[in-house]
Amino acid sequence: MAQATIWLVGLMGAGKSAVGVRLAARLGLPFADSDAEVERAAGASIAELFAREGEAGFRIRERAAIDALAGRPAVVALGGGAIAEPGAAARLAASGIVIWLRARPATLAARIGSGDDRPLLAGLGFAKRIETLQGLERLREPHYATARFTVDTEARTPDEVAEHVATLLATHEAGRDEEEPVESVPDPQPRTVRVELGERSYAIRIGFDTLDQAGPAIAEIAATRRAVIVSVPEVARRYAPRLERSLRAAGLRVRRLLVPDGERAKTLRHAGALYEGLLDFGADRGTVVVALGGGVVGDLAGFVAATWMRGIPFVQVPTTLLAMVDASVGGKVAVDLPRGKNLVGAFHQPRLVWMDLATLQSLPRRQRAAGLAEAIKHGAIRDKALFERFERDVEAVLELEPGPTLDVLARSCAIKADVVSQDEREAGLRLHLNFGHTLAHAVETLTGYRRILHGEAVAIGMVFAARRSEALGHAPAGTADRLSALLQRIGLPTEAPPFPRRAYLSALRVDKKRTDAHVRFVVLRGIGRADIVPLTPEEILPKDFAKPTGAARSRRRTRAAEPRRR
């Protein structure tokens, strides 16, 4: 093995370079990337070479680079199509050990992102990138299959893959690999989580690229021939046509109604506009309302469904992480008043929740991180193992790697489903889901629902609640620091904006969890355990709350001294 070249092959996004660097370090060998060697020799990027010389010209340069590397004791990451060139598989096998790093096309597309730096994927939407990768896999699989080892990278980190490959190579060198099995790539099938509420029970379907299958499921579960899709303009532009085609194929008449984006849409005025749209469409009690979008759309559309003709069927099709792990499950629907959030609402369970994780690809990173706050909350209040999974894989979930993302979303939804099944109307246990929300809602009210995303406000509120849990003697020391460190890894804020304490107290006094003079405040007893403690707003907020630190005061003075830019 010490004298052989270790060739890493596989489709783009399989992790060849990331694994190769780590594997080379473990083996004490140099690392090379054939694409980088081509770019260095040509003095141009791969994309420029494709544009200037076409794929044929690039392949000639690629073969020259590979021939120069062959036979050296090194770890070499090859371009995705290198082994598929005529005679390439035999030449690679003769000069070293070939290892196929493999993952599903959907996983690869999620890892690659926009694909603008990949000539074969440039300019393609996410679904088209998956389709292209599937086609490449079919064409190249016979060549990849000649590899000495096949290694699944689906649910492993680059470090874990490198360690596994090093073990395989050590076994090979010892001559014990005659029966080495080829690993199969697990297919993350759609998951189903049930919310058990007797005759109001429903399924949460969690899958990847499943939006085209939603229509028949909605038609069957709602037993209707009319559907009204409620959405916001940008989400509707991206996803409503696919959903509409699916619904029409299932025999439904479809009407699309749009509302403004953001929390400002959750008002009685916009609910009234939707009532008028339902009336114009001739909506009756057999019409289903389908909420396509984030938590605001789900809350507003659900509220309208709950109150139109005293209640009509309702389906959630969330397109944000925040909506998937929180707002779409549980049947709490509401609109806001100027003085407080969710003060006018109802409990109206959906007939179905349909989650297509592919829709999350269009979310900015900030919104993905904000959505994860609610999933991390579920671990903090009820499942230590889920919290520890986030401590291990939170970056992979933020990047929407299908395996880890499906795992944590399914578990997070199962936690909420279990809580809702036991306490549908928030009489006791379900209050635990409000962990962090007491301060979060105050932050949102004081910032006018604009400066801070809901998940960011929840992150701030959770760390505050954890610190108060420690200060009040309910949680062991270090609980808040552990929670804060996890949230900060994905860029979430953990400190409240410096409004006066009296402003926060005023916001807390209209908290919907208030009973008489007390707010039912959610505390931690430790990671994975929550409890309710009745406290007055004054007891919740310490007297020094929201006073800026010395550093913050210094920054404020510095900003005040700077001339304003026009």
C-alpha cells in the first residue's frame, strides 16, 4: 500500500477532496486533486476550460494530469468522470487502489449547493441537479463498480469516511480483503409520524422531493373536490405550480390566494381578504385550505380554515424549517394584534402535514438556522439524545444533508406529536413547548416583528430561560452555556436587544400564557427535562436585565461619536 496510488473516485459532491485530505494525513502521504492539477497546468479554471475547449479538451488535459500522478505513493481525488474515459478504469487499477465514494444523487445535490462552479450543473435548479446527477450515475456506475472498495458517505462525516477507508486499506495490505463486502447506500425513504388525537388524528409525511405526490394524498385525506392554496408571492412562484398540477391531476379544482410575506400578514385584515377570496371561489364546507409556506402562512391559513363556515379541512405544506418543526404540527392557529402575538386564535388540527425537504434548498442560511432553533428546543426540553445528536451533527443538518436532516426532523416532529397527543389544548405538558418563547415574543413585539426572525428570538429566549433556570436553582450549572454554545455554532443570537427593562415588562404582561399576575414560565431541570414555574414578570426579569455590558456601552458611545453617513 505504501507504494501504491490511492485513487478516490465518485460523483461530484461525494467528498473525494475532503476525505482525501484527511486520509492522506492519516497515512502520512501527499494529497493531490486531479482537477487542481489540471487548473494549475492550464492556468485556467475548470469552468473556463469547458467553455474554451469543451469537455473533450478538458478530458485530454485530465488524462495527462492523471498519468503524471500514477504510480506515486499519494492519495489522489479524481474528477467525477475521469474513470469513465476509455481504458481509464484499467489504468487506474494497474497503478494503485481505486475507492468509490458513493452517496445518493439527492444528497450530492444538497452538498453541492447552487452548482454554479460545476460546468455540468451550472444554471440548473435543485430538482434538475438531482436529475442530472442521476443520469451521470447511471452512465458511470459500471466504471465506478470496478473499484476495489465501495464506501458509503451518506451519513458519515469526512473524518469518519477517512478513518473507515484507512481501516479497509490496512486490511487489504494484510491480505484479508478477499471477502470484503461492498457497502450499499441507504435510501432515506419518506418517514411518517402520527399525531394521535382520536378522530382528529393525522399523519406527518417527511420526504425529499415529494411535492408532486402531495395532490392525491390531500384529495384522499380531505375527501374534497376543491382546494384553495394560501401562500406568499415568492414561495408560490417556486412551488405552487407543482402543487397545483398535483392537485388537479387528483381531480381537484384549485384557486391560489396570496398574502404579503412576513409577520405583517397575520392580521384580521388579511384574514378578511382571504374570506373574500374563499367567497369568490364558492368555497363551502367541502373545500380544503392548503397552507404553502412558512409558519406565518400556516397560522393565518389555519385560522381562516378554522373560522370559515365554522371550520373546514386544512392541510399544511410547510416550506421552512421553522414551520416544519413547529408551526405546522399541533393545530395552533392564530393572528396577531398590535400589542401582542397570537392573541386571537383557535385549535384547528390539519388533516395532513406534507413536508418536502427539497423546498428548504431555497431558504437563506439565516432562515435555516432560525428554523433549527425550534428543533434544538425539542431536544432541550424532552430528549437529551436528540440534543446530543445536534451537538454532533448540527452543521450537517444546517447544510441539509438528507440523512441527518431526515433523522432529526422526524425525531423532532415525533416529540411534538407525542406532546400534542397528550395535551392538545395546552393545559399542562404542551406548555413545555413554549420554552424560550416568553422572552422571544417580547423581543418580537419590541422589534416590530421585523429585525429579528422568530427562531432567532426563540434562541435568545431559550438561553435567557436556561440562565434563569440556573439562577433560580432549577438547572445545574453549565446548562445555559451548553445550549448557548450549540446555538452560536449556527450563528444564532443569544443575547436580548437592549430595550429598557420596563419595555420588556410591559410586553410580558400581555403574554398569552399569563394567569392573573403570573406567567407560566418554562424552566429546565437539565438537558432533556423541562418544568413550569409560575412567576410574575418582575420575577422573570432580574433588575439588571437588558442593561448593556461595559463593552456594549463602549460600542454605543463609539457609534454616537461617529458622524452619520448619508
